[in-house]
Amino acid sequence: MGNETTWHDALRRCAGTRARRWLIAGTLLLGVAAAAASGAGDGAQDRTFAALSDPVQSLMSALLPLLGILLVRDVRREPAGAPLGPTLLAAVLVAAAVGLFGAAACAVAVAGPHPWRHAAPAVVGGLLVQVIAQLVGTGLGLLLRPVPVAFVATFLPLVLWLALGAAGGLREWLTPYATARHLLSGDLDAQAWLRVLTVVLLWPAALNVAGVLSRRATDRRAADRRAAVDRRAADRPSAGS
């Protein structure tokens, strides 16, 4: 019990290597760059918090799933049956922190007569966008063992969004990117929230459930192989008999 990973341990591992620190730094720098570029390029009347949230949070959410993949990779290295919950909690906390950082970057760059219109729901939307992105990463990391393959798979939501270009309505219900744009606009009606819920169930929820089931099946197979080896060793006659 004393060797079990806690969410504090998982949180420390988020920045436990140089590569992960660079990944986090790159994610945050993307947000700062997007805020600066959007603030410089838009007219003052367009630099509302909600308008800035779209490019800032969307760009940061592109890299964040990579960190989620690396975090669940740590769990794969632990003994069979190691709890996944603390790592997922740490992943969500990091995603929320990234979302808050993005909100701060947007707040610095706002201008115009009504810069804070829809700001509060856009902040919530930014947090949700980053959490969804992070959990898509953890789900892919659980399902796909080779890390490079899982990294490449993070492009699947974008590929689906592009593939459904001619079917705009389906984009709204099936792709995280379309959901992110709604969340970051800060102006959602009941149907928009229903689309958000659908995407959450189809992507982060389904991927992580499938990943957990796959990990349990792998652990069972490994346990069965060890049990078979132990049985053969027990049945083998000793050298002195």
C-alpha cells in the first residue's frame, strides 16, 4: 500500500523530465503567442475576452494531450493493478491550470468598449476544453501502447473534423474541435450543451473506459501467463526424485 501512486506523485511527474517541462512550456507559450498575435491583429472592438479565448485555448489544447499520453505511460510501467485514478486526477488538475493560464493571457490582451462580454462562461469553457483535450490524451495513451503511435493518433479529432467538412451538422455532434469553439464563445444554448455532452461521451469518456478495460484485460493475461509458468514449475519433478 505504501508504494501506491498518489495524485501528488502523478502531479510531480507531470514536470518530472526535461522533455515534459519543455512540453508544458511550449503549451503555455502557444497561448501567450496566440493572445499577442490576436490582440495585435484585431481591431479594438474585436478584442473581447471570448474572441481571444478561441485561438488561445484552442492552440494550447493541441499540445496538451501529449502530456496526458506520457502520464498514463507511467502507469503502464507500474505493477499490474496499480490505480489509474490518481494519475487521471493529476491530468485533470494540470489541464485546469493550463485553462486558467489561457484565461489570464486573454485577460491581459482584451480591449474595446465591451471586452468582458461572455467572459465568465468563456473561462469555464476554456477549462472544459483543456480537460477534454487532456483526457483524450490519457485515453489514447491507455489504448495505444507505443507512445509515437498515440502521439500521431491525437490528430484523429482534427482529421474527423476535416472529413466532415461537407456535413457541418455532424461536426457539431462528433468532433471536439467544433465543441471547443462553442465552449470558448461563451454563448451556449441548451442544444449546444447537449452537443458538448455528446462529444464528451464519444471521446474522453469512451476512450478512457476502453483504455481501462484494455489495461485490465492485459493485466489478466499477464497474470494467467505467470500462473501457468508457476504451475509448470510446481509440476516439474525435483532433481532428487
